[in-house]
Amino acid sequence: MELNLNNRLALVTGSSRGTGQVIAETLLREGATVIFHALEQRDAVDVAKRAKCYSCWGDITSEAGRAQLVEQISTIGEIDILVNNYGTGSAGKWASCSEEDWLTMYQHNVLSAAGLCRAFSPAMRRKGWGRIVQLGTIGSHQPNNIMPHYYAAKGALATMTVSLTKELSGSGVTVNTVSPGLIHTAELEQSYRRRAAKLGWGERWEDIVAGIVSHDFPNPCERIAERQEVADLVAFLCSDLAGFINGQNIRIDGGAVRYV
């Protein structure tokens, strides 16, 4: 399927590594001009050399860091596609999470995205075309009792998306949330290999995935998502083909959340 992202300038936050990097590389392959982002300058320079493309850096969890990033991008061009991939989680329970923990999760997962939406959406509105995609979690549909501060923040991100959709009505700009379940990353595999060794799930990754599905993430597809699958969905939402998909919180979870 030809997504025809030629002549579109895209920013993917948190794209110096992990799922964000795969999203940025996918948009690049689909013809977009992509700006990779990292929190630290060194990481931004490294990824730009590897991908042979633009990069920017800045701690987008702060207003000053976001202003720094916006200033860098102003020398490149006006953003057509904004993928708010950056976000963080942290362990915690209701009894142990402090007020600072709650504020940190909101700052990292909501304000970082909201600030960039405010910075870049006016130019999209003026041009009559734009795409904003937020990276959420299925926990915004079905939160767990652990990490309540993280799920609350991601729920706020999904709510913010709908609000922004209404704000940009009739502008040609669409805003959507993509909410994955478990994604196969190096960090996740390392963590589950340690757990598998304790529980006797075996050493083959296929057997470990079966244990994950059985105990932690039951779903009809009986596996977990690959990063490329998430990136492909994001890229599609950034294209003209998805022009009538707007204000949605789209799960990519193999059917793990089971309601209509």
C-alpha cells in the first residue's frame, strides 16, 4: 500500500531508540522527511548519522526544553506530522506512589505532548492538513491496580486527544491515539527471560511468549506485538488514506481488551 508521505515533514518524539525509532524509520521509508528526537544532544547526533536525516534534542518534559526543540525545528520547516511517542512509566502502587510520582507521570506523558500540540498545530491548521498521533496504552481502556499514576496519565492523554480533535474541527488536521498492549522490545524480552528462568517457562522465546500470554497478557492472537506492527499503524494514520479516522483511541493488542 502506497502511503505517499512525500513532501511531509514529520517529528517523532523519543525516536533515538526503541519503538519510536522504528516509527521514525517507517515514516522515512514511506517518503516523509523525518526529524528524529532525543532528550540528549549526543543521542540526537548519533541517530541522525545512522539515519542520514534531521535530528533535534531537548527535554520535552519541561517548558524550556520544549521551547528549545521548537526553536531547532523552526530552522528546518513547518511540521506536517507530529507523533508524540515519548512517554515514560514507573513502578508503583496506590500505597507507595507519592504526589511527586503522580505529577511526574503527568508531566512526562501529558504535558510533553500537549505542549508540542500547541506549538505545531497552528501551522497545520493554516495549511489545511496535518496529522497528530499520540502513543498511549491499552491501560487507558483497561487500567490495572498497579502503576495507577501511569495509567491515569495515559488516560488523560487519550482524553486530551479527543478535546484537540474538536478544537481542530474542519481544519484538515486529524488527531488519534494508538494504544498498544505488550510490545516485543529488548528490555521486555530481557525482563521476561529473567522471570521465565524463575518460573520454568523454558529458554526458547516462543515458549516464554506462551507463558506471557498464559499468565500476563491473554489475547486471541496468542502473542505480543512487534514494534514494526505498531509503526505500520502509526504510519497509516499519518497518511491521506486515514483522513476520515479522527479522535480515536485505537487498540493494537491482539484482542486483549474484549469489549465492543
